[in-house]
Amino acid sequence: MQLTSAEIQEGAEIPSKYTSDGENASPELSWKDAPPTTKSFVLVLHDPDAPREGGFTHWVVFNIRPGVGHIEEAVPEGEEIKGVGLQAKNEGGKLGYLGPAPPSGVHRYFFKLYALDCMLDVTSGADFRDVQAALRGHVLSQAELMGTYEKKKEQAA
């Protein structure tokens, strides 16, 4: 299975448009070559370098239908992405995408896509831990795309 983006190249810096320094817009993402038995997908954006135990999860989309292979740029906040799937709360407590905003230094951001053998029995508005717990034991395949980012703006005092 492959996960790609027209805007983010593997191992390269994430364009500021998709970060807190820019528009905080979610990037376009596409995938292919999922197992034929896939019943749903889960997409997670995670920063393992965040200064907290376990890192920081910026975005979770779950129960993405098996026929879907693309998420458009600039997905709005809210429980549902029409025609795609449901969004869980990120670790900032909001439904939807929260762009990279590392407090210091260069952080790695992993977009992870999981192909599952079921739809998750998780309600819309759940948080990422609920989704993470529900997908255990159901992953058929996974793919990832990693970008980096270092905050450009100075924080106001």
C-alpha cells in the first residue's frame, strides 16, 4: 500500500500552508494498492517528537470507505468529511486537522494510513485514543508518509 501527497514529499519539509505558520490547511493525500479485503481505512497524523509522553496526534480520520483513495486539501473541521469518513478529536480537543506547530526544533510528522478488515464501532466525535484502541487487531496493511517542520514564527509573549 502506498500513501502519497502532491504537496508533501517523503522526508522533506512540510510547506508552511499546512502548518500553524500558514493556513493550517490539511494537505491532499492519496493512496493505492490496498488489500482487496479492506473494509475501511484510518488516517492519522502524529508527531512523535512532541515534548509529551507518546507524542502528539494532530489528525484522525476513520471509517473511510474502502472505495476512497483520496482526501482533498483543506478539509473543514467537523465530525464528517462528506463522502470520505469521520473525524475524531485531535489532541488539541478539536474535530479535524491541526497543523504542525512544534515548540522548538525540527519535528517529524507521520501521516499513517491503516487498511482495516472492518468498519470501526466508534462514534463520531470520539478521540484518537478511542480510534487507536478500536483498530487493534484489525490492521491488514499500513503505509506512511513522513514530513518535517520547524516553526517559523516567534510566539507572542
